[in-house]
Amino acid sequence: MTPDTANFIREALTLDADQRAVVANVLIESLHEGPDTGEIDEAWHEEVNRRLTEVRDGSVELVDADDHYARLRDSLTALRSAADEGWADARAGRYVDARLEELNEFIQGLGEAAVPNVADNDH
């Protein structure tokens, strides 16, 4: 560390918390500057404004994060159960070959079959 850097740090530490936060923010932002930082910042600003507008006008529903993750875990558990059942059927010789073209529909059907299980667990 150069003496100038050490002096800067000592001086910065004499600032109040708000002033230190401003200095820290400017220094951190300076690390992320690049040729298209402006475009990225503008895109994020537009995205934040779009989301804020949706929340304010009621076009989206805010969901508690813990509830959301619980539903996701339930969905994953149901899908794993369906997959385990499918593998057990395959090992036992109880399966139907599906053409590659039918695979997406088959997988979608597994997901749709899992949804009622998740919905039943929500209540």
C-alpha cells in the first residue's frame, strides 16, 4: 500500500457514515466501468421501472419468498417421485417406448400429473 493510499484511507475513516457510504459506492462503481456499462445500467433501470409499475398497478402479485420456495420444493419433490416411479416401471419392464417427437409431450404430461399433488399440498 502506498503512503497516498494509506492517507486516503485514514482521511476517509474520519468521514461520517453517510459520506463513507458515498465514497465506497463511487469506488465500487469505478471497478465496474466498461465500454457498455451505460447500456447495461440503462437496461436495468428500465427493468426496475417496469417491475415497479407492475407492482403499483397490481398487474403482478407479490409472493412471500418462503412460500414460493416451499412450493418449488414441493414441485421438485413431486417431479422426483414421478421420475422414480417411471424408472421403477422401466426396470420392471412396464413402459412404453416413445418416439423422440413424443418425448416433449410425455415430459409435459409428467409435469401436469405432478401439479395436482403440489396443489393438494398447498392446503
